Amino acid sequence: MGTIDLKAGERLDDLQIKGYRIIQDPERFCFGMDAVLLSGFAHAQDGASVLDLGTGTGIIPILMAAKTGADKLVGLEIQPESAEMANRSVILNDLEERVSIVNGDIKEASTLFKAASFDIVTSNPPYMINSHGLKNPDAPKAIARHEILCSLEDVISTAAKLLKPGGKFYMVHRPFRLAEIMSTMEKYKLEPKRMRLVYPYVDKEPNMVLIEGSRGGKPRLTVESPLIIYKDKGVYTDEVYEIYGYNKN
């Protein structure tokens, strides 16, 4: 593995898989469980090309590089500082031949990449609909959580443009927007094919949804068994430990 200097406020976190590490700055934004779950839900065949929209720290391309045989993984990130930090994580893990980080806007992605050029598009987009009440809508954390610089429709329409026919779209989002997610995917002919609800505890309401769409796919949706995060307070279920890759080298 490579070595790299950390900037003020940054830290180095162990990803618990293949010895990979990631640079994060808690004052900007740190990846959450949603990104890890998405990297486990997404399927990428050997040799696939993958684009992650709004990559942030670069966590999804790096984890998918560890978990799949995808040949080309690209992370698109609008915030220059985040893109630069993600690129240093790529270098740190000696992944330059497979993973690249591009600084750019999701809304302009079709000018950065050729149409229908990716097998897989992933995204862990901002969940909240607007920035009302935010003290600082320009702050990195606000941009990551609220639809300030891109909307759900921006993400889905961009994915549809950049996916090859039959290509797969994978996203993690919030259940309260599920109707909007489904209708927008169908609007752009990303047919919902697979869905899984994520529950913090077995007796609680779901707080995340993982969804797969297929560009130009036929209507047929499979709803998978629920994914439960905790079996006791502070103790993950076995499946979550497996997704994180604990005890796997």
C-alpha cells in the first residue's frame, strides 16, 4: 500500500477489507453505513465499468474495487476538496489503474462521459428534499445531505443517459421517497428490478431502501428479505458484519 500525507483535520480509517484504508475529514463529511450497504447490494461482473455519482470520499468505488472484479471504477464528485481527498485515498490503496476520481457536476456528467458507456451506475445521493432552515447551505455536510446541488431526478436521469442498454443502476435512499423514486426511474426507463428495505432493529420501521434498476428492463420487481442492522444495541447482525467484510482478508 502507498503512503500519503494527511492534511489538517483529516484521519485515516481502516476499511476492514483487503487492507484498504480511506482518508476522511469529520468536519466535511464521513461515509455512513448506507454507502457500505450499497457497495454490498450492487453487483458488478468481472471487467465491468462502474460510475459512482456523488462519490464524496470515494468510498463506494474503493469498496467495490475490493469486493468485485470490475475493471474501471469512476467516482464523480462536485466538491473539489472532496474529490482531491478521494483521489489521495485511491493512491493510498494503489488503485490508480482501476479507480479514478473526476471533479464535476452530476447535471453535466453527459458532457464528461460518453452516453451509454457504463455497465453499472451507483449513487448514495442527498436524501433531504431542500435546504430550508440550513444555517450554511454551502457547507460540505449540507451539500451531502440536502438536494442543494442536485436532485433525485438529476441523479436518475444522468444514470439513464450514461448506462448501456441493460445496464444496472443501484441506489440507496430513504423509504419516505420511495414512490417518487419508482416513478422517476420509470420516467427515465430505468425499470425497478430489485428492492430491499433496511431496518435498524427487527421491530422498528425501515430507515433505508436499496434499489436496483435496469435500463430498458421489463417490468418485474423482486422485493428481497429485510436487512436488519442490529441484533442487540451496538451489535450488528451477522449479515451486516459480512457486508462490512470483517474477518475477511
